[in-house]
Amino acid sequence: MAGHEKQTLGFQAEVTQLLQLMIHSLYSNKEIFLRELISNASDAADKLRFEAMNNADLYESDSDLRIKVTFDKAARTITISDNGIGMTREDAIAHLGTIAKSGTKEFFGKLSGDQQKDAAMIGQFGVGFYSGFIVADKITVETRRAGATQAVRWESAGAGDFSIEDIDKAGRGTDIILHLREGEDEFLSTWKLKSIIRTYSDHISLPILMQKEEWDDEKKEQVLKDKFETVNQASALWARNKADITAEQYDEFYKHVSHDFQAPLTHTHNRVEGRSEYTQLLYIPARAPFDLWDRNKRGGIKLYVKRVFIMDDAEQLMPVYLRFVKGVIDSADLPLNVSREILQESRDIKVMRDGSTKRVLSMLEELANSDEQDKKDKYQTFWKEFGQVLKEGIGEDATNKDRIAKLLRFSSTHNDSETQTVSFADYLSRAKEGQDKIYYVTAESFVAAKNSPHLEIFRKKGVEVLLLTDRVDEWMLSFLTEFEGKELTSVAKGNLDLGSLEDEAEKKQHEQTQTDYVELVGKMKTALEGKAKDVRVTFRLTDSPACLVADEHELSGNLARMLKAAGQTAPDSKPILEINPDHPLVQRLKYETAKFDDWSNILFDQAMLAEGGNLTDPSAYVKRMNEMLLSMAG
């Protein structure tokens, strides 16, 4: 809009909601506002540097990028200024009036009303600019996009709307003026602001300038001079020597690149030399972001070339199953004008991606295999937050499949705990003499898995079974068929073969029993025609009368139900009914002639319900059951 016309616009509803939550939830950690605003200023400088590689005129004869922090005691304002890319009127409305993140509604749906928990969630969401309202009751933004002539002033008291008008501004970039709330005068101090910058923003690679304070003999007090001094180290943290970086500095840099408020679980910092030279500083977060399941979401890894920012969503640098990793990769070899197309073709990028993938897996192995309790606990935290995503790597990264398999954790019948702590190595260390398989069961929930009738013979023989209940498990198992030569075997598919876990006497007895039940099995096949693919005697049950199993090469019942629930068509396959010859109901059926078909159907439907399936005709099942109960009562 031309002619300095002032406009008042409403915030997006989510912005108003976020502001209210944030001001209350983060008030105990007020000083992070400065870190967030300096972080944004640094990003604006990175974007200018990147765009100026193709258009040097954007520098407007001022290529000395910097951030200034000043304050005015009388006006009670703090100003954070940068000479970065700046904003147009449209940019200001879009960036300062709306939250464009995917998953915003889901994020607000997860907030609990518990301030402490919500503060962690809000931090994870990345509040950036809005954090200024923690200490300010009004914020003024004056900004001009590099290369544009028109500047704008954006202003809001954070209540629900903002004003925007055209102004004149000599230099490009952005000035954010915070009008402090009553009681926030502690921030109107050189010492206070410097200490916050050194704590939270020392790693910023641009100089952060503040006015020098000198003693005035006449006034007998410290006064601000017009000279400015750099108050941070102003060198890229990842380019420094590891020995010179403290744990706190690593953590603060993580918060800068991730916009997370919580410290990371662990990090790795390496300079790689060889065919391709690059530096990597990679972090594992302590908690999953709300949009973890958006496989198209990127932004974890910032790509630099010779310390010049290139892009912050370089998906070619990290496989999708490691999308939770945050950090920086700085190449010494790529051209500065690298494009996305070049990235897709570059051999250097492939080398960096492979090297960084291996480095992340090494970082996880160090936690997973450590004897130190602190590291063990960290791996457990990692697994709880990101384990399901790591499982995607089994099908997506054939090169590292074996390494990923060793990092997997499961629940099992060993301790019946829902917490997934059992590795394949743990399982094999407890395997029975002669056991040549790793047994597992899949189900929709932990309770359904733990109580599956398919586990009965395994519990009786003391053979451990893995309980797999994550949605990704069925997909993963199509790629993971063995571990260290031991076949992964579903206890609910195919004929049960316990191999040497059964002795010769048991095998002979089973053969005799099957012969004894040939007639019954034949009659039940006729009764269940169209429902069951087959009927056979089983020795996998000890307490239940029957169970359903899938044929060796067909989808498990659990996977078929998952596909249907997701609106996908599952191949039409019928289950096999296995009956327990030692159960009184089955033994009675041997001599039952009246209502034989009803009894057969009841056993089938009960087996379907026991494994979490849905009956095709529930009313028929209820009717049959009621008739049986009445006949027994009579």
C-alpha cells in the first residue's frame, strides 16, 4: 500500500492463544527473549548473505553484517537491530501476524493447562519473535527489505491485533523496539544485557555490538558512549576447537539452531578430512517435536559452505528416518552458489550424508552400549521419543540395517513391562538351549499382545517372546527377517515349529492326537466353510480352546486390520482356526451332534475377538451364545 497509510489487522487466532500461554508459562525464564530475538537477527543476516551471492547490490555498499543491542533508560526501551535481509510489508504481516507451521492445531490440542509442561511444549514449538512480549507490553518493528525503497512500521500490544504503516528508513534490516512492562527495569543495564548475550548468544557468528560504558567523573556514574564494542566471540562455534567450547556453549548453540528450550541429550562435533572436507556439529534432542510424524518436514540440518549459510532444510544431508537430528554441516568443498539441483547430484553431498548418518548411529551406539547409568537413561529417553522413527531405517537404509537392528528395543514376555528395553542381544542371551528362532507377536496394544493366546505354549516352556505393538512394526518386519542368523518368527503365523524345544515323546504324542481328531477337524471345516481357510489341531495353546493364525505368506490379522482402519484395501485372506485338543470345550465337541455348527462358529468368533479382531456378524454371535447359555441353564 502506498502513501504511508496505517492499517490495523487481527492476529491469527493461534497467535493470540500462543501469546497468552507464553507470557504466563515462560515468565520464570524471561531473559530468553533476548536470545530468541538475536537468533532471528542472525538468521536474517544469513539469508542476506545467501541472496547476495547472486545479487551483490543487496548489500547497498554495507557488507559488514552485525547485530546491535541498545537501551534507553528514560524511554524504558530495548532495541535489537540488524542489517540483514529485512522485511516487506507483506513479509511483516505474514511473519509477525501468523504462525505458518504445519501441525499448529495439533500442537495447541496437546497443551494441558499445566504451566510447566506447557512451557516445555511452547519452547519446542519455537516462539521466536513473540517471546519479546514476555517483558514488553508493546513491540515496535521498523524494517526495510534489502533492495527495496519502502520501509514499514509494525506495532502491537500483543492483545489481538497489530498496526502496520509505511515509513522511511535509511538502512536495510530490522529494528525491534521493546517497550518494557512495569517492573522489568533490570534489563535497562549494560551489565545485565551483556551477561545474557554471553550466556545465550556467545556462539552467534556475527558481532553483537553494545555501546561502551565509561566512568564520568563529573556525573560520578557510568555513562554510555557512542562507541560500540563486540560483546560475543563472533566466530562460528562449529569452527572453533572442541577444547575451547564448554558444555553450556554447546547446549546454547543447540537451542539456537533448533529453537528448542530444552538441552539436547547428546551431540557430536567433528572435522572430517579426506576426499571431502567438512565439519559436522550434530545433536540428538531430548524430546520429540509435535510434528515428528510429518515425513516431509525438514529443517533439522543447516548447510554452510566455508561458514556461509546456504539453507536450513537440506534434506539431502540426513536420511528421513533421522529427521529428528539437529545441527550444522559446513562444507569446505561445495561451491558457494550451490543449488538444490546441484545438491541432488553432488558426490560430495553423498559422502557427507553417509558420513553424518554413520556419526549419528555411532552417537546412539555410545549411549545404548554404555555401562554408565546416565547414558543408559539417555538412550531410554531417546528410544521413548524417537524409537518408532528409527525403525523406519530398517526398510530405508540397507547399508546400516544391521547397526540399526542392534539399536532396536522391545517389550517382551521376559518382564511383561510396557517399557521397551529389550534388545535382540538381550533376547538371545536368554534363549533356550537349541532355540534357533526369535519369536514375536504383533498386536494393536500392549495389553492385547501380552494376553495373546498364541503365547501360551511359550510361557509354559519359558521361551521369551517379543511383544510388538508400534504401528511401524508390521512394516519393519517385512524388511527384518533375521538377526545374526536367527530367523524372526511370528507366533501367530504358519505351523508352529518349536524344533528342538520339543522332545521326541511330545512329537509322537502330537502325531497321535492329530490322528484322533481327524474326523472332528473335517466336520469343523465343513461348518466353517467360507469363514476359515483351514481347521487344524494345535499344540501352541494351553488354556484357550482355539486361536486364529495367518498362513505363512499371508498378512497377519493385525496388519490386515491396520490397513482397513487406514482406509486401505487388504488382500482378502481367511484365517486358519487352530483348536486345542486338551480343552474341555473341544473335547466335548468331539461327541456333540446337536448344534455342532453353532459351537464351531462360537469357537471361531471367540478366537477372532481374543486377537482384537471384529466380527462380521456380531448379532449372530450374540444369538448363538444366548442359545447355548439357555440350553446349559435348562
